[in-house]
Amino acid sequence: MKADIYDFDKTIVPFDSGSLFVFYCMIHYPWCILLEVPILLVTGPLMLTGIISFTRFKKSCYLFIPLIPLEKAVNKFWDRYISKVNPWFYERKRYSIVISASPDFLLNEVAKRLNFDEIISTRHNPKTGVIIGENCRGEEKIKRLYAVHKPEELEVVDVYSDSYKHDKYIFSLAHGKCYHIEKGKKVPFDFDDVYNKGKNS
């Protein structure tokens, strides 16, 4: 099967959906602030100083989920932000696999609205907000992809992402073109040229 792979945040949309959703919930469900802000004030510096991993930090980001009507919040969030999707994404012609570190409870809804053929994202317990397994980032994206598809049965054609640094692994799968997303625009590049030069923006 031929397919294209897409990152989601700052690729299909021009923002980090997980972070924006947290901010959205703090505004629309302000009682969450009493729980979430103290937690982030502790775990944020611990993550920045390397005491805890990014995945461990992320496990603390959605602990407010039991305090909100999650399905309603997600639907209202995408009602507001679905118009921000980069127009070129609607022009896709091949089977589309979106692989993202953002939460499954957030991306499953937008996947329906945008008709992704397939979505792979970070799994969360929808009742507690806690991550199940590993954060779907970096090399973990490849592991998750090949947990679903046998490598010999999947031909990745084009790959799209905003991050040279974090998405080197999925870019390496492209048999067609690699596209770096810059200010919402697709900028093609050669994998060997970029990574031989050590570019990591």
C-alpha cells in the first residue's frame, strides 16, 4: 500500500493542539486552574532541568480531564479551530497516515472531520487523562506505525512535518519527497542533504 505520512501539530494546523487545548480548557472550565497550574509549576522546571523526562512531564498535563465534560470540550475546541487547517492538506491524493504526539482523545474527533485514513497518536486514559504507554514522539512514531503495518507491505511516499529534529525518523521513510512545513507552507528537501549537514531546527 502506498501512503503519505503527516505530523499534525504545526504541520496540518499552525499550532500545538495539545497545549492549545489545555489553554482552552483553563478559560472555559476555570476551576481546572486550581489543579493544573500548581502541578505544571512543579513538573515544568523538573522537565526543563532534566530531572524528569518529557513523557513524565506530559503525564501531568491532562490531569484536569476528570473535571470537564471531555467530549463536549473537544467538539467545541474543534468547532473553533478547524478553520485553521492548512489548505494544502485538503488536496491530498494518497492514503493518509497522521502520526502525532498529541492526545488521542483530542485528535480522534478532528480525524473524523478531516477524513484521515488513519490516525496514530499518544494514548490517554479518557477518564483520568494519564498517558498509556509511551509518548508518540520521535522514534516511537516508527514503532507505532510498524505495530500496525508490516514494513514490507507499506510504501511511504511523501512525509510532512514541521520538525527536522524530532521527525528525522519518519522523514527517513520517504520514497518520494520530504516536506518541511514553514509558516504553513510546504518546503521540499532532500533527506541526505539536510541530515548530512546536521540541521535540527
